[in-house]
Amino acid sequence: MNIIREDFDALNANLKITVVPADYEAKVKQTLEKYRKTAKIPGFRPGKVPFGHIQKQYGASVLSEELNKAVSQALNGYITENKLEILGNPIPVEKDGVKGDFANPGDFEFTYQLGLAPEIKVALSSKSKFDYVKVKVDKKLIDQQIGDLTRRYGKLISSDAVGERDMILAQFVELNEENEILEGGIMHSSTISMEFVNDAKVKKQLTGKKVGDKVTVDPATVSRGGADTASMLGIEESALETISKNFQMTITEVKVMEPAELTTELFDKLFGEGTVKDEKEFIARVKSDLENMFVNDSNRLLTKAVYENLMDKTKVELPDNFLKRWIKLSNEKEVSEEQIESEYDDYAKGLKWQIIQGNIFKANDIKLENDEVIEFTKGLLVSNYAQYGMPAPEDKELTASAMQVLQNKEEANRVYDMMAEQKLTTFFKDTVKLVEKEISYDDFVKLASAK
């Protein structure tokens, strides 16, 4: 078997593979012999079918299969041996891709197109400067977090009047167009939280009201809408379109959350017994936890900034015509030329980043080792258990679960992507010059949520 490489430019090449009878004859004959021994053909006893009969019936398909195997092995072997970095997979040329006579087998010539990965230079060093944006954990933010924690572990007590964050127990009665009680209408008791009343006018209307007071409201304005509104009124969601917009809401009880006191009992519940001993340590721990909580977001912002910089400044040329043809041929469903053209820019952008990322990994010997991947997956599983307040299983069971997750191709790709991003972020932080910049929590949220 002979392979000739023909380069057209730095990104496109052809491989011509010549297959001679010595490369395939023995395997074709061996396969046909197996067919002859097992074939069930009328008029012949099993295993006694003449070889010529089998060859006539199956010869062309077996030859084609063996040639495909031989060419595939030759292609992969050549690419591996010559350390070619290709994009997509080799595809047959559009015309004269196969030369040879299947009726009278002799020499065959197969020609495949290759799309070659470009050589690029990633300009990233200690001279590169990037802002490392951090949340300024000030007294306001600490107090807000302490308020949330003490409310979460507080208790509900009765109150005389409605406050902006209180819980209201009320009876809802449907009204007619004259704002009178609708005969046979909906009557249902439920609970609403003032925190989730977003309509400023309604919020103001309810604030200060007392037990026994009656107000007219649109149920949608004191709920989260849809299923939540239906649940509040005790009806099916599909019935919402048929009911009145006006309901009489009679306040039957007001509950206010009394925050938990800053005591050892609360500290133990939050951080474990004996970890935090007094209020000073509690405040320090809250501050530390807040700072750690925002680290991942700060890292994401850094990675995003470096990504945008590299995508803008790194020159990456692609074999566009080859890739468009490869997309068309490799797609399971038929795609039109128009669809490929309309979506190609996004595809090329994603491929460009893959090439840049691959270059960084290769140049800096960054790898995703198997043991590392398993440990990372175990960490994700432990986090999932903790999220639901469940203890993680023993290490043996956890490892087995991680292995099972990684057997799912989609899940495995998600894990590898997360690990790759984590390693990239670490590389960026270790490589570039970071200019730390503290901003307020509100400004940080705006920056993190910006596209």
C-alpha cells in the first residue's frame, strides 16, 4: 500500500492511497470462505456451496468492505505516524475519489481531502495585564448576609400590622364587575409573602394594614403568576383565564419573622459545633465566606476577559471550504448550503477557541489525567449530596458513581469542559499580571450578568 501526500496550502492537503491486490486478496478470500461454510443456498448442502457461486453473489460487497477497512487503517496510521493535526475527518474528494474496477479487481486508488489545523501563536505572558475584579465585602454586605442568616434560622411570630417583608394569611373572595361578592365564585384561604409582591402600588396598599382589614386586589399581583396564582386560589391553572381580576382579600393573620439571636446555638447550626465561639468570630467567618463565595465568579470574569482578548488578537485561519463540506457530509440529517452558510460563523468561532485552547494545553503540558477526572467528578457528586442536605456515601461507592457518570458521553463531556475551564483559569492566574480591582456587589452583579 502506497500513500502520497499532496499539499495545496498550509491548511489543505490530499492523501492518495494506492491499494494493490496483495493488500486485500487474502482477506477477501478468507471472508468469502467463511460465507461458503455458513451460507444456506437452495440446491446446495451447508458448507458445500461452490466458491465461485459465493464469490459471484458476495464478492463485490466483501471487496468493498475490505477495501474500506484497509484504507481507513492506512489513513489513521499515516495521520498518527506523521503527527498530523487535522480538523474534522478525512473526506473523499468530490470527483474521481475512487479509481478501480470492482468487476475486475486490480489496483485501486482512493483520494481523501484533509483539513489541517493552522499553526498559531498565542500571545499570553507575564506582560499581559488583566483586571481581576473582586466584590468589595463591606459592612453593608456583611450586615445583609447576617440579616439573611438570622432570618433563615428565625421564627415566625404574630404581628398587628403588615410590614414590607411579612407573611399574610388571608381569605380571597371573587368579586363581580360591580365589585360585589360573586355568587358561586371562588372563596379560598391562602398565604402570601410581601417579599414576593413586586407591584409597588399593591405593596404600598398592603403595608400597614391590620388583621380584619379588607382590600381589593388582582390575585396575579400578590403571587408569582401562573401555577402560583392558581395554587393560592385553590383552582386549576387552566381556569385563570375565566376568573375575575378583582378579589376581596381579608387579612386574617400577620406573621413576622423574628431573627435568630447571635448565640452559640446559631453559630453551631451554621458552622458546626465549636467552630465559631463569639460574635466577633461570627462576623469574621461571614466576611471570609462571602469573599470565598465570589472567587468563582471573579475567576469566570477573568477567564471571559482573557478569552475575548485571545479571540480578538490571535490570528487563526481555517480551511473554510473543507469544513463546510465536512459539516454537510458528517451531519446525520441533511443540511442545506444556506443553513451551513448561516451557521458557519458560529461554528468557526467555537473551533477557533478549541484550537487556541488546545495550543495552550499543548504548549504548557496541561493535561486532564484520568485519576484527576474521577476525583473531580466525585467532588461534583459530593456537592450535589450537600445541596440536598444528604451525607456523601463511602469513597468506594462514590468512586463507582463517578465512573458511572463518566460512562455517559454527554455527562463526561460536561465534566471535561468544566475541568478544562478550571485548568485554563488556573493557568491564566499563574501567567498573566493581575490588577486587582474591588467594586461594589451591585456593580459586580451587573458586570457578571453582562453578555
